[in-house]
Amino acid sequence: MPRSVHPGQPLRVVQWATGTIGTRSLRAVVDHPHMVLAGVHVHSPGKAGRDAGELCGSGPTGVTTTDRLDDVLALGADCVLYMPRTADLDELCALLASGANVVATTGGFHHPAGLDPTVRCRVEAACEQGGTSLHDTGSSPGFITEAVPLVLASVQRRLENLTVHEYADLSRRDSPELLFDIMGFGRAPATVFDERRLVHVEGSFGPSLRLVAEALGLPLDAVEAHGRFATAARTTRVAAGVLRAGTVAAQRMTVSGRRDGRTLLEFNATWYCTDDLDPAWDLRPTGWHLTVDGDTPLDVAMRFPVPLERLAEVSPGYTAHRAVNAVPAVCAATPGLRTTADLPPFTAVLG
């Protein structure tokens, strides 16, 4: 059974990590009508020992940040919003075993059946010991690769294909290190896609496809990943710098879920710095586009109606708020690894 949470009492929540996503999540907890900030764990020594409000722009909270795991374990919180860049299995299991439920945005736990058996056994044992649950979510993967497809499939009785397209116009993103050094824009085409990157993308989005397929009773036979690129048709300047003609200016990563020799589910991430491409691509504004081919066909466009110059400011909320809104459902769930398909539909409590 889950650890008892008294009806009507606010949930005591810890924010773990205060990077871009974590800071937005922290502010959402501070402002939430039915949550109380119990603690904040930080990784940078310079952030430890400060009032949590300093890190998220709220007023004083009376909660002092810490960089010690033991301090968090001693709080007896109902839930930890776990948002470091990567998960540390030891600390994650310690949190769960202590009696704190965990909502994570680190990836890696979207499809429990596909986990390394040793990892899954450790996490499930910690959940059993603490009477707690772990849920991994976010915007992508999470909301757009699991929650939305499951809702769209709820009006189908025959599904031929469901495809998610994610578009990101990066032309106004003033982050040279991210675009050029990490993502590979502005490089020679032969240097962009390698086996390691494809494995990473498949590992990030493949679990969501398997989860959705199994929830629909159509388990996948295989998951495959591949990448495509287009180059700048001519030299152009974007916010991050100069894209030379003939260098990579657009990338598309595709993860396909195959069943009975055909693609049943597919996720495409298309990132581009200009629409003046060779070869020309059919591009959409930043956002998502989903198509469903079945006995009840659907075509759904979800655009981010935000000026590109403000997108870096707004976009963290798509991940952080999904995690915060999941907290009550995760606290009420039976112990164990809980997926989007396991939890009841949940929404925001705004007042």
C-alpha cells in the first residue's frame, strides 16, 4: 500500500536539482495551492545554504537549500521532484526506500519492462520498502509521446499508424555551444550522425513507443532509429552565429516502432536553424503535429504560440509543470514503477 497521505492536507514536496527545469518546477511548488515546499537539494556548493526563494525568484520561503542526501531523507517528504541531468540509482533508491515518492524527468524509467532486470529489481525493492512509487515524465518524452497518443487512440477501434512530429525552429536561439558544439549545426554532414547518437535517441523515445503499443494491446516487434539532415542552401546568419552554405542546417531524428513488418508508431524530432534548405523540407513552426491513421483518422497541430526570442524562457514549463501536476496521482498510486498507462488521467490544480 502507498504511504498514507491525509486527505485535505497539503503534500510536502522536495525539489531535487535547480537547473533550468528544476527552477521552474520549484517555483510551481512554491505557488501551488495544495503543496508545501519541504526542502530543496542542490548540486552546486554555491547554491547550498540559501533560501529556496532566491533560486526561483519568489519571496522568502523559509526553506534552506542543501547539498546533502541525508538532509533530504530526514524530511519525511511525500514526494521528491527529481530533476538532475541523469539519474543516480543509489540516491534514487534511497529516496524511495525512505518513504518519499519520486516524480523524475531524467528519462530511463518510462517503460519498466524494458529496464535492465538488476536496475528494475533494485528500484522495485526500494519502492516496496518505502511504500512508494516512481514515475518518469516530462514533455517529450512523456506528454507528447505517451499521454496525448493514448488520448487520441481512445477514439480508435483500428489503428494503422500514429506519428508524432516535433518541430523546433532554433534560428533565434542564441546558444552557440548548444547548436554548433553539441548538436552539430554548421558542421560537415558526415560528422553529425553516429551510432552513439542514434542509440541515445532510440533509448530516449523507444520506451514511450513500446509503452503506448503495449497499452493498446499491440506490442512492438522492434524499435529502430535513424537520422537525416539538410544543409544550408546558402550562407546565412542566425542568432547563434553563421551557418555556411553546405553545412548542416536541419536535422531529423526518427524512432520507429515496428509491428508485423510495418511502422505502427513513430516519433520524429525535426530541429532547424533556417528554412532555406538543400534539399527543401516541409517544415512547421515550433510545436507538435500528430497524425492518426485508423478507422477514426485524426490530424492534430499543437503550436507553441510564443515569439522565438522568448521560447527558451517559456519552454521549461512544458516539462516542469507536467511533473508537478503528476505529484498527487503518484502519491496516491500503489507502490512500484508507475507509467503514464498505469496512472489515472491527471490535470492541474490551479486554485
